[in-house]
Amino acid sequence: MFRFGSSNTSLGIDIGNSSIKVVQMKKGPNGPQLVGLAIEPVPENAMVDGAINDPQAIAAIVKNIRKANNLQVDNTVAALAAQNAILRFVPFPVMPDAELEIAVKNEAEHYVPYPLEEVTLDFAKLTQYEEEGMARCLVLLVVAQKEYVNQLQSVFKEAGIALDAVDIDTLAALNSLELSLKAGKPEPEAVEGAEEAEAPPVATDDKGEVVAVISIGARTTNVNILKNGVLRFTRPIPIAGNNITALIQNVFKESFAEAERTKIEEGVLGLAGGEEGNQEFTEIVQTTIEELAGEIRRSFDYFKAQTREPLIHRVILTGGTSKLKNLDVFLTNEFGIDVEMADPLQGIEVALPNPEVLEDYLQDFTVAIGLALRGVVDA
């Protein structure tokens, strides 16, 4: 959303709470090509709640990844964590773009709890609709404190990489799933679900598929709901993979790193009549996932109540923690509809020397893929 400075090659760099993911994309004759990628763990406490706590350590990892993988840079896009940004849906009368930009800036102070000189803001027109006989447009206002943006720029400067743009991680994930979101299903079943969140105005069009994209990371789960491919609701939930790891750490008296390995190797959600892993680990994982499912359901209910949408038709699951075994089936049973794993590679040619890396880490790379696409795909 925040661009500083387009290209044949692009780097998407996702600095997460548990790892740094890098994707190199280039323009190919038939569309974008994935030509390079890397993932490296983040030292403990180098990232805290989505913010960079140890800039030198993060810069060193980014620099080493680029050097070790011989990544070429024409355009570099990085992400801020949604938990450190403000996303608001704001209705405006339909007007020329130049006038809308002025109107958004004038209205921003009503939605931002900081002095405007301390923030960087951008906006995107989402959709146009009619309300009480007046043509209106729904705008997504995106705001980040300058300290977070400046810190990110400083890290990349120290790593020897010029940062061309900054996006929000949850928006980058949606960008990577654009084709998946367009692949609607006819006559889907309903989802039950509720909670307070930022809700957009109600449009008059009552047709179209409603899709929830659930991105489960290390520290945060982002719930995004789209209608006809247009974002209409977003909410971060502070329950995610690290909650499971911390429980394992406390119960089995392991280090955090050991508990993380245990979660990956042993963490299987129990299914009636199905395969189960170690029962103790299963119970720990299931306790957290059930709590998370309850929060997701409350978000669904809130969205439906505010927008008068009767159904959420399907759920797309992504993020590093979405790889927990049986999670998609477990949530399908919880919500009563199909939960499918995200495919961020739709429409992208994979031209990697080691494509097998994607088998284990595809969901981890969703944000980085979306970031890299912004540098090689014309808006």
C-alpha cells in the first residue's frame, strides 16, 4: 500500500514472528514466474508482536539470505503486520480520484487515534454501490505509524536492499490468492459463526460468493471476509501457533525451540474414527484450536449481523500454522462447511531449481508470494 519509489524481477520479503520468508518473482512470457525462495528462522525475541525488536539481527538474516541464494533485486516489497496497522472500511460519495484522495485525508483523523503527522496512510477503492438513491464507493483506509515504516526501511538499508514498497501482511496474502478467490462454488452450504470487528456498509447487491480467508501465523490469526472478491471485513485474533507451542513448553518442560519441533512432529488434531497422533499432544493442540475456532465463529456472526449476509460460503486456510495435521478437516467439522487449503501458486509458473521446498513450506510463503507479485504484475 505504501510505495516509495515496476520491474522485471521482484523480491517479496515477509518478516514474521518466527521466520523470514523471501520469494523472487520475475515476469515470464506467460505470466509471473517463481524463480527463487528462502526461509530462515528468526532468533527468539528478535520480533515481538509483529514489530522488529532486534533490527541488527533481522538485517543480518535478510542480507545473508540474499547473498546465499544469489537473489537479484529490481523491486523489493516488504510487509507490516496487520496487528500494527489500522484498516478501516469508509463509505464516500462517488467522486473523481483526485477529489477522493483529498476527502480521504480529511476524514482520516476520525478513524486514526494518532496525530496524522505521525502516520503513513494509503487507501484503495473496493467497490461501488447505491444507498438511498446515491452512488457511493467503499474505501479501505490503511494506516501505519511512521515509526514502524521507518524501522522497516532502516533494516533494509542496513541489509543493502532498497525498499520500494510496504504492504500489510494480510492484504499481501489476499493478493496471492486472487485466482483462488475467483474460483467460486455454486450453491454452497452455510457457515455458522461472531464478534465485534470493523464492518463495512451494506451494499444493495445480495448476490455473490462470500469467502473467509483465515491466515494462522505464529502470533496472530487474521480473519478476512470477501464478497465477490472484494474485502469487506478484517479482524486480527491474538491466538495462533505460538499459543500451542507455549502450552507444550509448559506441560512438557521443553525449551521453546524444542516445543516448536514437538508441535510440528507430534501435533495432530484428533478426529472421530480417524488417525490420531500422540494423545497428550493432540489434547494440547485441540484445546487451543477449539478456542481459536470459537473466535473465528464469533467474527463470522458479527460480519453476518452487520452486513445482513446470510451465508459464508467457504473458507480458505493459509499461514504457517495451517499446516497442523487434520486442521482443515477439524475446522470443516466445526463450521459445517468445506475448509480448503490455500493455493497461492495459481497462475504462477514455478521455475525453481529446488521445487520440493514448496511441499513443506507453501503456506508459509503465501504473504511473500503476494508481496513479490506486486512488483511484477501490473495493477
